[in-house]
Amino acid sequence: MTKDDGAHAPRFHDSEVAAIGHALQQILARRGFLDSLGNQVPVDALARRLAVRDEAWTTGPVGARRHGLG
């Protein structure tokens, strides 16, 4: 961002950027993309989880899926 006097200023303050980064990290951790230390979960582990979830979805009770419970 350029001020009226020609000086350049950052768009976001460091604390704002840190808050956004922390929020994103918490979302990724809740969704299982990051482990408890904040490290990325390996892709093969994510693929296995997806396969298990899909298998449970396709073999679970039909009524539960019909009502959004499966």
C-alpha cells in the first residue's frame, strides 16, 4: 500500500497475519491435515483415512445415509 506522501506501508500488521495463520492451522488440525505438533500428515495416511471413510460410507446403513447421519 502506498500512502499519500509516497511512503510504502504493509497491508497487514504482523499480529494480524499471525492470527490468520493460527486460525488456518487450527482448521487444518481439526480436519486431520496436521498432527498434534502442527506437522503435515503424510499423504498416504490421509489416503488411508479417506479409503476407510469411503468404505464405511458405502457399507453403512442406508437409512443413516438417507438422513445425513452416515
